[in-house]
Amino acid sequence: MKKRILMVCEAFGGGVFTYVRQLCNDMCDNFDVYLAYSLRPQTPKDYKTQLDSRIHLIEVKNWNGKSVTNIANDRKVIKELRQIANSVHPDIIHLHSSIAGGIGRLAFKNDSYKLIYTPHGYAHVLMGPGLKSNIYKFAEKYLGKHSKAITLTCTESEDEVARALSKNTAYIETGIDVKELAKTLNKVKRSENKELKVYTVGRIAKQKRPDLFNKIAELVPNVKFLWIGDGELKNELTSPNITVTGWKDRNEALKIADTADIFILCSYGEAIAMSLIENMYMGKLCLVSDTMGNKSVINNGTNGYTCNTAEDYAKRVKEAVEVFPFRLAKQAHDDVVNIYNNDVMKKKYIKFYKSLIK
């Protein structure tokens, strides 16, 4: 009889959805997988068809966007999660992202379940400085000290942050489905326009630092910049050489990405950005902020560049315009094939889960 794992995910969209979907699918051969989730606007409409049919899906009805700001509703969520766990009888409960991690660690603080929490990027780091991030940091410290949960992060640099907040930590590097991405890329019609362009992808929000992206573009006015995505801070992208594409489906986004050669990720921090791993595989020159998550993946001068200021990014773009560093892009591709792929990640997860339920 297979051991049971209950995955709990409130942030069921974006990169967290991609990660949790892949992890659940990968674990089905070895474990009986249950997924308690909440629908968000960013949740793909076809999410059920993307998940293995063996996964038991349980929608958490009380997760309706009110959590964290509504204590009465949080109590309802805690009660519902406990009811789900009492029905499933899992050997392991794995909490994904900050809200599930916070409420889940409160819900199961006195139970005998093996409890795991994966932040997918600590909220207080991703937000940058401010009152809200200070509140999240305090909550993480309190829960980290008073919970039995193992904090399982996605990179070594995120684990460094975790060790200052939690008494029990570990990390497993994120991997993408290389075969699936290769098939998707094969379907994308290759562009003949090879004018060097710079781009990024994702929500135009504080975490991704559109103000810094804009400043970089201003410093290299003769190069075209693209932002594949949209968001509330779109008005910060004022440099005339920036084009905002709006939200695109995956194939269309890859088509646009194919017209560019340099990928910038200048965020405040990441757990590990799936977009970064994908762009490494695609052979892009990756310029990233020297922060949590990014600096574990990009080894400065070996498979890309880490940068601290707009001037650092602009310098690397100007250099690439003169002589493109194909060696770095090739090494980034090879690193994904050898390290950041889901076959390696799958083996590590199976070993980790089994070590908890001997």
C-alpha cells in the first residue's frame, strides 16, 4: 500500500502552480497523492487536465481571497484543512507558499503528521522593504520557532534565509520538465529577426522591480526591451525603447522570447524562478539580481551574470551587443540538462519523502 501525501496549496497559479503540478505528477508512481487547493484568477482553466488522473483533488472552499486579512475566515480554513486531513489520513502534509505555510502550520501544530513547508520564495524578501514585509518576516520567525515543520526550500541561498527563521531546514533544487519544454519549443516557429533584444517575463509588480528594468533600458537606448506580461506597475515602464506585450499564452510568449537573446530577472528575490531555468535551457544570456534564489543558479561569469545596479546590467548588455558570450549561454543550457531538470528533482524528492516515513 502506497504512503499518502497531502499537498496543500493556496497560491495555485503562476510559478507555484507549475511547480506543484509537476511535483504531484512526478510523485504518483511512488505515493498516493492528494491535493488541497484554492482557485485563483491566475489558475489555468485547464488545470485538471494538466494533473495526473491519479491525483485526488480537493478544493478548499473557504480559501476565497480573504485569508490573512480576515481572522474569522482563517479559522474556517484551519477547520476545513483539519477535516480534510482527518479524512485523508496522510503520512506527510506538504504546505506550499506563504499563506498555506502560515495557516497550515497553525492548523497542524499539535498533530502527529510529518509536516513540510516550502515557501516558494519568502514573501518578505520578494516584497522588498516595507511594513507588510516586516509583518511577514515576524510571522515566519514565530512559526519557524514554534512549528515542527521542516522548511524545504528550492535553492541553497533560500535555505540560508530559512536557517535564520526555522529550526529545521533542507533544500532540493527545482527542476523543469526538459523533455516537455523541448517538445513545446519544437512547435514554436523560429523567428528570422535576429536583432538583439532584451526581455523579461511576468507580472509587472514590485517584486520584479519594473523601476530598475526601466532604468536599465534608459541606459541602453539603442537596444529594444520587451516585457512579456502586464501588471499594476505598468506605468513605471516609461523608457521609449520598452514594449509591453500584455499577457500571452505559453506558445505566443515563447515565440516572442525567440526574437530576443538576453533575459533579465532583476527581482528583489526568488525561490527559484521557473522562467529563469527555462531561459537558461533556451540558450539565453541571463542577467539576474544578486539575490536569494538567483545567485544559487547563476554563477557570475560562468553561466550568466549577477548584477547589483542598473549600470551593471547595462554594461553586460552593451558588451553582448559587441560580442555575444555564447559560452555562458551554452553552459546555462547544460546546467539545466544536468542539474535543474525534473528527473533529478524527482529522485531527490522520493528519497526525501521516504526518509520521513520509514
